Amino acid sequence: MWINLLYVSAAIVAISFLVLVIYLSRTLSALQGSLTQMSGTIADLEKQMRGVTKETTDLLAKTNKLAEDLQQKSEALNSVVHSVKEIGDSVHKFNVSIKNVSTSISQKAELNSEKVTQAIQWGNAAIDVWNRWKQKRRNVDQVEVKREFEGGV
């Protein structure tokens, strides 16, 4: 009897072990499917990341190129602004000189009206020459600015 009981117990253990192995096999198969799917997803994600990285690198290169172009144009514009400032300084000095001459002429006009008339005529001629020179200089500066911007682009 003990032997029969021992055989029955061994059979129950064997059947239990078989059931355990079957369920463990199913679980591992399901896990393998999940891991295969996850591997595919990670591969797709890696491809997308490569694309994003390439696009980002291209965008950064374009941004750097644009920044360099902007810097060059800014430097060109600085020279134009400096030239305009120098012209403004020259005009101011000339205006001060004209004012001084005008004051001097007014004072002497009272002393000698004939000489005053002649001086006024010379002053008008000088102002006319100055205006012509200023207009010519403005035209030359505009042409230079235009050439600098066209050449820099």
C-alpha cells in the first residue's frame, strides 16, 4: 500500500511539474513576443532620432551661416554710419565757419556797406559751391553704400 501511495504521489508531482512547465513555456513565449515588439519599436525610435539629429545639425549649420552673413553686413553698415557721421561733423564745422563769417560780415557791414555787398555775394557763391559739393558727396556716398550692400550679398 505504501508503494501504491508513493507511486500516486510521484504521478501527482510529475503532472504538477508538467503543468508548471507548460504555463512557464506559455509565459516565456508571450514575453518573447513582447520583447520582439519592443525591439522593433526601439529600432524605429532610433531611426527617428537619427533623422531628428540630422535635421538639427543642418538647422544649426544654416543658423551659423546666417549669423556670419549678418555679422558681415553689420560691419559693412558700421563703415557707412561712420562715413555719414564724418560728413555730419564736416557740415557742422562748415556751418560754424559760415556763422562766424556772417557775424563778422554783419559787423563790418555797418562800417562799409559797399564791401558788405561784395562779401555777401562771395558768401552766397560759397554757399552755392558748398551745397553743390554736399549734393555731389551725398550722391557718391549713396553709390558707395549701394555697391557695398550689393557686393556683400
